[in-house]
Amino acid sequence: MPRRLAVLSFCLAGAAAVATGQQPTTAGAPTAAAAVAERHAAYCHALYTDCLAGARQLQRSVDALLAAPSAAALDGARSTWTQARQVYGASEALRFHGGPIDDLEPLLNAWPLDEAYIDHVIGRPTAGIVHDCTTFPNLSQALLVAANERGGETNVSVGWHAIEFLLWGQDPYADGPGRRPHTDYVTEHDPRAVRRGAYLRLATAALVEHLQRLVADWAPDADNFRRRFVAAPDDAVRRMLTGTAILTAFELCGERLAVAYETRDQEQEHSCFSDTTHFDLVANQLGIVAVFDGGRARPDGPCLLDLVRARDAAIADHLAHALAATTRAMRAIPAPFDQAFQGADDAPGRAAIRAAMAALDVQAEAIAIAGRLLGHDLPMRPGG
């Protein structure tokens, strides 16, 4: 399942033109930027704390499944994964600017995933680490982490999507998600059930551990990334803008929508085993909105959009309108996503995806304009 380069030209061209345009380059007021940075840091800590709580609940659901495998217990673990995943989706707007998530992200959210690297797939009943007792005689959390992306970026062994595959299995179906039976975790039915269960437990423990690290990185009153972040408020604002710009233009418009739209490849949807990509897309967009509005009512204080508004109300209004329009467009993409991009170009799903890409393009331009207003030329892709 090789990863394809995104079709980015229409997602990046307009934003890039604005980002390099001749807008005013005056720096933001230090006191206002400092307050915005402080509020954002508090929001990051609160969000990652919520992500950790969801992962711990998933861990409890996995323990219950493995203690007494049943269809109901498997459904319970899947439901908990889906709920926790939506919380995590908002945190993707904190990526792409050299924050603590950027080093950990491959261990949390790497995709696409070659299922055969982990477990059996159609036509290969003994594939993967679960079955390879010669290369991997003793499973451990450290081993699974070390195996992640070894030999290729689709050799994903840990993170949300590895757990997703272990809960749902492959999804070759047009009418629903993967259909892994609960008997995959019952020893009497499958001789690899014990190893598969151990793998699932270890991968979930790794997820919890990595989220704990992110909570610690953003904790108050500690010598950590948060302290350095708030100590340089103008740079903090640049980081906030950069993360939202790249997630908008490169990751969402390009990697997650354009590639699937162009290829019509069912496995190019983000959460392809559970058919929950529509939740991912909305959560990612709401995460972008939260960076600008401070995370709704928590915590208090001025937000990034306030900083823009203090400089130019019209630009702030345009950005707010673009954020709202993109949120509506993301919500309008029908589920399941792997069926929405099929069919003729005038099919409702494909039309909705095109509308979402157009809205993301406008949003990226609006973020670029806001960035220039605050003195920052924003990249629209990683390393850009």
C-alpha cells in the first residue's frame, strides 16, 4: 500500500501566492501575543489531557475484551476507540511547527498502514508480526515501538491505526468497515489469539505512554516545551499559524482529500479500517478553529483571532468566515468517506469533497493573509 504524493497544486498555489505577497510586516504587540501564547499553552495541556483520558478508557476497554472476548466486548472497544480518536483529531492542528508532537507523531498517527506488517490479511493467513515468532519471539512494547516504520513508512506497528486494524481488521467492503471477529482473540478458535491480544495490549499501552509525554510537555510550572513556548510569544504565534496553515493546505486538502479523490483508492482514507474518516476530517477542522478561538470557553483570555482583529477587523472577519465555511463543508462530506469519493464526478460525495477542498484553499489563503498581517510568512507544506 505505497503512499502516494498528494495532488497539491490547487490546494497550495493560492495560499502560497498570498503568503509571499507584499502585506504589512509589522510585529504583533508583545503583551497581546504573550497573552495569546499563554492561553494557547493552557489549551494544549487541556486537550492532551483529554486525549490521554480517552486513551486510558480505551486501555480499559481493551483489557475487558481480552479478559472475556465477545462480540459485545469488541464492539465496546471499537466504540471507545472511535470516541477517543475524535478527541485526538483536534490535536492535529498542533503539528507541523517543531512542537513536541512532531517527533512523536509517527508513533501515534502514522498512515497509510500495511496491514500485513501486523497480522493476517486476505490471501496471507500467516502474515505479520503476530504470526512471525521467529523474528519476533517475544513481544514487548519496546519491540513494537522499535519496529515502527522499520524498512518503510507503511510498516506501521503502533499508534491509533495499528490499534484500529487490530480491532476492525481489513476493510475490503463497500457497505461497512472491517469485520474482524471477536474469535480472533479466543485461543480455542485461533492459535495466535494470545499473541494478537498481547500485541493489542502493548500497542494500547504505548499510545497511553506517548500521550503522557505530550501532557508533560505542555504542563504548567515545569521546565518543558511549554515554558520555552510562552517565553517567546511572537515565535509562539508564528508556530500556531504555521501548524494551521500546513494542516489546512498540505495535509487536509492534499494528503487526505486530494489523493483519495484522484485515486479513488479505498485504502487512501485516513481511518480506513473503521470507516470513521468523516469524523477525522471534522475533528481536524475543529482543531484548527480552536487554535484561532482559543479552544472555546477554556481557558479564558485573548485568542489568536483577537490578535488578528486588533490589527485589521476585516481580515479577522474574512478568516472567521473561512473557518466557519470550511467547517460546514467538512461536515457535508457523506460517510463513509471511502464511498464518497467513488462514482462519477457529479456524484454527491465527490462534489462535496471538491467543495471541501475549495473551502480549505480559501481558508489557507485567509490564514496566510493573517500571518502576513502579524509579520510572518507562512509555509504551506512541511519544510516549505
